[in-house]
Amino acid sequence: MTLEKVPTARPQGHCWDLKVLFDGLNHTYFQGRLEAVLRWSPKWGGLSTHQSLRTPTGHVHLITIARAYDAAEVPQFAVEGVLFHEMCHIAHPPRQGGGAKRVIHHKEFREAERKYVQWTQWRDWERKHLRRRVKLGQNLLTSHK
């Protein structure tokens, strides 16, 4: 992939600025050593993702956060939790498992992810609220057509 194919950073959402949150987490947990292009998903639903894009000068990490997190009623720890999870993919890349299998959420990754101080609160919030938020947002989009 060429550098021109790397999506443009769009860290400023309606309510949350991913760059501000990323910089804080990067400093606190990763000694400021991570770099990534940050953006909100162009779609309401979907997953938050990390991609490592090959460029002529090396690799660029792209973190895309689901738009359902970009709302005033979403607590900061929840946005930081999903962002931290994607940052852990940079710090602890996939490993080769048995045969051709790649292990993405290996033991070292899971241990690192749990170092996020509000990991339990984030996972509880996700379990209780995220699916409903995604469904609500999709219904709102459908009703405006």
C-alpha cells in the first residue's frame, strides 16, 4: 500500500477528540512510544479496529473507533477503553500460533489490556450499553432516509 492510500486522520468527533485521549493513554501506559493515524468510523455501527498499513517508508498504524462511542452520554473511560484496546494491538502485535493460525489476543496482549485502570468498568459499560447505542444510531439513520 502506498502512503497516499493511508486514510486521513479524523480524530475530532462530535464529543470526543481521539488525539487528546490517545496522547494521554500513550504517555501513561506506553511511555509515549506509539504512533497511529486516528479516526472515527465513517459508519455508525461496526467495530473499532487497528490496521497496520504497509507504506514505502515502513508501516503506519490506523486506529478506527466505532462512531457509537462519540456521544456526550458515553463516559470517557469507555472511549479510552476501546482506544486502549486498539493501542494494545500496536504494542503487542499478533503472534504465530500452531500451523497457519495467527493469535491476535494472545496471553501477553490480554495481560497488557487489563493494565488499563478502568478495564472492568469499560467492559461492563460495553456489555450493558454498546449494542443498544449501535442499534439506536442505526434506527436514527434509517428514519432520516
